[in-house]
Amino acid sequence: MTPAQRLRQIANVVNLSTPLGLAVAAASGTTLSRGPRGLLIAAGYGWKLPHAGAFTLGNVILYRAHHGVAGTNTVLLGHEERHSTQYAYCLGLPFLALYGVAAGWSMLRSGNPSSKNFFERQAGLAAGGYIDTHNRPDGPVGQRNEA
């Protein structure tokens, strides 16, 4: 593990985002294993929300896929790892509120929560399985967006 990855790991424990991830992993009955670069892989997440195939809480990446499959897609793993870094620089749990605001902004601008979401764009839209759409043709209130 590099010094930056170790720092991220420590920061996400101290800022409580990794402990939250571990609590959600335990409560949802996932199988936990060590991943690369200080990440933890929680396989078999079955709760309805969020709808994503994988999501990150601190250094814990929760996958709907089961053990043996979860974490094998290196492109998706890289995307989720970048979210882990975002938790560290957002000082942990505030990331959740900031992500919510970014998703709302994206909904207004593009009609979906990811296309114009700063955090998803920084993590790599395509790597996360998202499509980079343009502004909605009719705009958020029935007017054309030219931006």
C-alpha cells in the first residue's frame, strides 16, 4: 500500500465513514474480505437502496454481486476507490450530503443523478457504468437549456 492509500485508510476510519461502511456491511449480511490498496470488499449486499450495483462508504465497497465476483471488475473497483478518496477529502460523512446536492444538481441539469454530478464525473462516469448525457432538451422546467 502506498503512503497516500494508507493515509486515506486512516482518514476514513477517523472520519467515521469506514466504520459506517462496516456497520452497513454487517447489518446487511454481506461477506467481508480484504481488497487491494486498503479497501474492504463487502459482497452480497441485498438492500433495495441505493440501486447501484456497487457503492462506497469510506474504504468499504459494497457490491450486490456475491463473493468471488465482487471486486473482480477492475474498472468499477477503480471508480469506487476514487469515491473512497472523496470521502477522505470531504472529511467523511459530509460527503453523503455533498453527494446528495451534486446528484440533485445533476438531476436539474441533465435529468439523471450522475451525468452532471461532480463526484461521479471525477470518479469516471463510464467506469461507474454511467452515460455522459447532455442537458435535457426541454430543460428542467420545460425550457430549452443552452448551457
